[in-house]
Amino acid sequence: MNSLRRRLIILLVASIVGVVGLATTAVISVRGGGPPPELTVPWIAQQMELVVRLLPGPVPDVLNVQFTDHPAGGKVARAETAMLNDILRRRGFDLPAIVSEKADEPGQLASVQLPDGRWAIMEVPHVKPPRREWLVLAGWISLIVAGATAVSVYFTSVLIRPLEMLEAAVSKIGSDGVLASVPEVGSAEVKATAHALNQLSARLKTAMESRMRLVAAAGHDLRTPMTRMRLRAEFLDDDREKWLHDLDELDRIADSAIRLVREEVNQDAVEPVDLERLVRDIAAEMRSLGHQVSADRLDKVSVRAGALGLRRALRNLIVNAATHGKGCSVSLTATDGRAVLAIADHGPGIPTELLNKAFEPFFRVNPARWQSIPGAGLGLAIAKEIVERYGGTITLENLSGGGLLQTVVFKAV
């Protein structure tokens, strides 16, 4: 019921069926009451006049008249009785007449006393409802519902087409934040919506390119003064090592900023990647560099991603755990069509109130550790950018026995 399409269809069908239902009820009400007496009573008077003129000869069966010694029973219809007597008098027949209601079914009977004392009884014309009236009505309403549903589905699709186009365009937003071009075809409203989306896409593309150029240029321009400072620091005697250490830190920050921009712009071709082999290679590489990385359970599973980008993201996560967490263990499990990579370290973890900030660029749990541990604080930010680009998720949580658990989940192929 939350779908706009279903709401519009139900509204249109209910409106059409409601209007037609009311009209049908009105028609049945009018029809059920029979024709008005202004049409039937004069016809009865004319037939009775013909019967009187034919007597005492035979009366044709086509007139459908019965002769009895008393008038028809039933409740007297006063208005019709008065009208019939008045018409007969105006035609020159001073004969008593009675119009009465039938006792066992809808309709009326007209009784006129003939000059010989007998009563001529004739049925007043009455349009009887068809048999199985409610079955006919149900079939009529069913046809209306079917037709109204078909019409409602079509016009609802036309009405919500601009919304579907907007949804499709937004779902195609790339990692650069730019919307795909939308064809400007269709009705005036659809064309206007498509044109507005294309203008928005163009503005977003310009803004994103400007931001990326700015960050890349800033990182690149930092290298020139840092090179000059490095040359001057070579001639300093006091605090020379501190100067060079600070310059190295600035250099890492600049390089990391440039890499972050490149990760947002450059994308590898998406293909099936053997995740088990990739994790095993990264773990072996980390051990060769002196990091304490152990590989536990590693299931054979593949995911769709860019090989270089995914390797860079997982390497950042494992390096982060091995460096800040004093060693880590890695496990890969394939379950329910998913590939789950768990990286658990043995460090102090991250305070709970800072977990939601861990993926922000240049994040550090303890700013005082800038000098003790190399890095610019962009490893997790770059890893998150790459993982989510390929449809994965990454979460952080503190382990009960100490340490941090990094969990990466992909859809297996």
C-alpha cells in the first residue's frame, strides 16, 4: 500500500466503480418502480373502452382480460384509481373502476365494472426485473472493475513515469557523484523533468571536477615548498632529524590526498576476483614486511570487483590492523551467497563514541600518535570508498576481549 502506483490504481478503480455503481443503483431504482401512471392508466382506459364496445360479443384473447363477479383484491392505489375513473368519464363511460396492488408480486391490476354487472380485470403494464438480478449486477460490476483496472494501470504508468525516470537517474549516480544523461523525450512535463536532471548532472560534474582539481593541485603544489625545505634542512645542524621527519609526514599527507582523489576518479574494470587468493597474497606480503598477520579459515570464494582497487582496499585494512592493533588475524567465510572477510587485531580498539568517525579522512584516535606511527589517516577512508564502489559494506566494532574487528561483506559470485 506504500507504493504510489498501487495507491493511484486503487483510487481510480474505486472512483470509477463508485460512480458507475451509483448510476446503476439509480437506474435499478427507477426501473424497479415501473413506468409512471401517466403512461399506463390511459392505455388501460383505452383497452377497457375497447372491451365495453366489443360486448356482448366475444373479446379477443389478445386483450388478456378476465371476467369475474368481484374486483381484484389488494390494496387500492388511490392516485391511479382516481386517474382511471376520470379518464373513463371523459371518454363517456360512467363505469366504476379500481386499481389495486398485487398481493404476491410487484405490479397492479385494474378492475372495471361492466354494464352487465361483471368486473373486467386487466393487468397494468409493469416492467419486471430480469431473473437473477443480482447475478447480472455482479457480472456488470465485474466488467466495470476489469475495464477500470486496465485504464487505471495505463494512466497510472503515464502519471508516474517522471518519478520512475528520476529514480532510475538517481540509481545510476556514479562514484564521481554525476547523474547519467536522461533522454529528453515524451510529454512536456517529462521533457521538463529530464532537462532539469541533465542540468543538475552538468552542474554536479563541474563541481566535482573543480573539487578534485583543487585537492590534486593542493597536494601537488605542497611538494615544491617541501622540497625546498628539505634542501635547507640538510644544512641545519640542530633539530635536523625533526625537520626531516616533519617533512616526511607532510609528504605522506600530500600523497594520500592525491591517492584519495584518484580512487574517486579512476575505476578498474569489474570482473570476478578470487578473494581467497587475494587475501592469502596480502597476508604473505605483510608477513614478509615484518607484520604479525595470521590467516585462519580462508574459504574459496569469488566476488565482482576491480582487482587493483580491491587489493588496495584490503591491504589498507590489514596494514591498519597490523600497525595499530599490534598484529591481526584474517578469516574469510562464504555463507548464504556472501563473502565475509573478518580482520581482528589485538590493539586497544576505538572508543565507541568515535567509531562512526573512523572512516573520515585524516582521522586519528589519538592525535599524539601522529609522530609515533606513520600514515596520514586516509587508509580507512580509501578502503571504504573502494569497497562501497563495488557493492560491499565495511563495519567496525570493538571486541569484548580487546581489539578491533573490521568486517567486509561482498555478494559472492
